[in-house]
Amino acid sequence: MTKPLVAVLSGAGISTDSGIPDYRGPNGVWRKDPEAEKLVTYAYYMADPEIRRRSWQLRLRNRTLQAEPNAAHVAVAELARAGVPVRVITQNVDGLHQLAGLPARKVLELHGSARSVVCVGCGARGPMADALARVVAGEADPPCLVCGGILKSATVMFGERLDPAVLSQALAISKGCDLFIAVGSSLQVQPAAGLAGIAADHGARLTIVNAEATPYDDRADDLVREPIGTALPRLLDGIRDAAGS
């Protein structure tokens, strides 16, 4: 018997147990400090050296690179190790799905990765840790070592388009999956949020695991409001047991 394809759309809520703050929830970063949004907005970043200097200081304070996967990330990786076809489409930039043991080829990072930097001029990439070491050493706005251009986090800033190839793959997975689990996402940011509706339109069972209501709750077959760290492992354990029977 063919095992069902499970698609997991993960948002910020899956990583809060790892110490990474939510950005759009009731206590999210953008709600607490709207000015902070400028530091990750492409137009401001490119036009203002002071914004870039402040952005690098924000990256130094960011706990993403020190974060460890939590029980929810581990549960997704264990489901894949059990032989269930799993594809993760993540709105997060923390790389925790991969650190939990899920092969990188099974993870689509819609918004890029905070673990790398990219030059907006020549496209050269490198580890974020190396760029941050240069900031600590005294470079307030470290330029590209290849061409001298502006370096930025290899994430999709506000005002930038998603990678069309990544989005195309996400659409294909959403259309082809048997079960679509949206976990820790407000399902408010398009086009990622729309993937839930696309999956449902193509016959997938839609499960939403999120503390707050989402615009797609009325499309869901299952709504789970319990804490993600316990609810998702239990849900995935049930899928694994059913697939093995």
C-alpha cells in the first residue's frame, strides 16, 4: 500500500519552544516594535547605511544561530525516518528542521535562511557566523569580500519576492499531498498561507495546529489548539502508526 504524502507548513509558532520569538502573534516582535520592521525591509536596508548597521547589531542579538530543535522539529524528522513521505514547507529561516535530522532536500525554505549571507551585487554566499565575527571585530557594515557590495542575510526581506522556483515546488507539493498540516502559522502571509487552501482544494485532509484562529479554520478537517510541542508529536505518532499498520 502506498504511504500518504504528508506536507507540513511550519510557521514561527513551531520554533517558539526553541527560544525564537514569534513575529506576528499577539506578543510578536512587529507588534511590540513596529520600527524594528524597517531593519528587515529591503528598501530601507539598501538606502540607509545606519539601518544596515542597526540590522547587523540585531543579528548579533538574534538567538536563531544558538537555537536548538525542539520536540516538534524532532517529531517531523522522526516521521520521515519511519519511512513516511514527508515534505516541509517552512516560513521560518532558522534551519531547525534540518538540525533535527530532516534531510535538506525535504525542506523548502520559502523565506530563505538566516544561517547564510548573500551579496546583493555579485550573489556570493557565505556563513552568517563568519559575517557576524567580522561585526564583532569592528566592521559595522561588513561588505562582500568578493566584490565589495552590500551583504544581507540570505532571507527574504519585506519588499523582496519569494524565489519562484521554491514557490513552484511548494505549490506542487500542496497540490499532490494527501495530508497538509499547517503548524504554528497565522496563515495570514501570502502566498504561503494560500497553500493550505490549495491543498484542500486538491483533496488533501487539512489539519491546522495553532494557538490562535486562522483565516483557513473553516476549511480545516481538524483544528488543534493545544501547545505545539506536545500536540504535533502526538499527531505525527498517530500518522506513523497508521502508515505502518
